[in-house]
Amino acid sequence: MAAEGPTRAFGWRVYGLGVMAIAVLCLVRGDFDPGQPVPKAFPARAALAYVAGAYMLIAAGVLQWRRTVAWGAAALTAYYTLVVVILMGGRSILRHASEYLAYSNTAGQVAIAAGGLIVFASHAAIDAPLAGRLTWVGQKVFGLCALLFGGAHFLYMNLTAPLVPSWLPPSQVFWGYATGVAHLAAGLAILSGVQARLAAILLTIMFASFTPLVHLPMLIADPSNQGVWTENAANLAYTGVAWVVADSLARSRRQKPAA
């Protein structure tokens, strides 16, 4: 029995656009995405950065077409899991094992890999039980990533609070903690299965709100800041991943047999 075919959901398209944005920035800068820590002295680093950027751009572009979405998702999942998370992120964690930031930064790359896995499972011509297991793994991994994102808000409030618009009442610190709690609550809900889809939907909305409230104003204020461009692209990818998780939870609920 083949897995359920493509749905009318748009989360996977937003996910693909986010990765395409990351890839374009890599090609423009001739460098790896900051979330992909490659040593400066690594042999042929610049050439490899172009190869990685082209690979991500092509895979994310292929993902935008229904007939090839499973191939694009598989390519992105393989790259982010084997190369970015295991080789790059694993090395970073080993070198900075006592620093929480190493784990939360790697979680961003893990989340993109999880999104690709879910997109693959929902579009590939594979058995429904296998598709369900892969989707479940992707959902739970993303839930863990949400917990790590939330913890970073609390541990690095000095970095989080300044990102909040100063005009937003009651205070920047309040919203820094509030968004941290929201990440933690969403992660727990997705991991436990209690109101998981609602949590994923609200997390998608929160990620999407970061663009007009935080990232775009920063980009307008300093359009030459490469870090801000990167934050915009990454946030689009995270919005897509959360949307993909919400879509997959809706399918899981529809497919659940009646008691």
C-alpha cells in the first residue's frame, strides 16, 4: 500500500523556499551558511561552499514540483542529516560540549532535516506504515528542537530581548520570556501528542510573525548586514518546517482509526 499522495497543504512549499533562500545567500557570499560550521582552513573550502549552495538550491527547487517533491525532500534530508548535523554539527558539539549554544544552533539544522523527512514521507511512494513511522520521527525530533530553541531564549536573554521591537508593550524582556515559554510548550505538546497540531499551528504563526516584527525591520535598518539576511532566510525555513509538522499532524489525525 503506497503512502498518501500530496495534499493541498502549502507548508512544504514554504519549507522549500526557505532552504532556497539559505542556498542563494551561500552562493552570493561564496561561503557556507553560518549554521553549517566548516573550519576556515578546510581544504578547498570556498569551492565546497559553492557546491553546497548549488546542491541545496537545486534540491529545494526540485522540491517545489509535485512530481519531484519526494526526490528534493530526500536530497535535503540526506544532506542536512549526514553532512550538516552529523559531520559539521557533531564536530561543533564535541568541541563546545559545555556550551548550550552549540546544541541550540545545531537544533536549527536538525529541524530542517526533520522537515525534509516529513515532506519525503508524505509524498514518496512508500508503504503507509513506513511513511507513518518516518513522519512520527520527524515530528518528535522537531519537538525536541523546539525545546532547545525555548531554552536558548532563557539562557541568552541578553541576545533575545534586544530583538523584540522596543515599541511592543509591556517590555522586550517580557516577550523574550513569553516566546521562550511558547517554544517550550509547543515542544512538549508535540512530544506528548497533547494538542500537538494546535501547538504546531501556533508555532508556525509565531515564526511567521518574527519576519515582519523582527527580521524585516532589522534588514531595512541595515541592508548590508549579512547576518540579518541569514536570519530572515532561516526564519522562513523554520516557518516552513513548523507548517509541515502541523500539516502532518492533521493527516495523522484523519488517518487514525475510529475507536
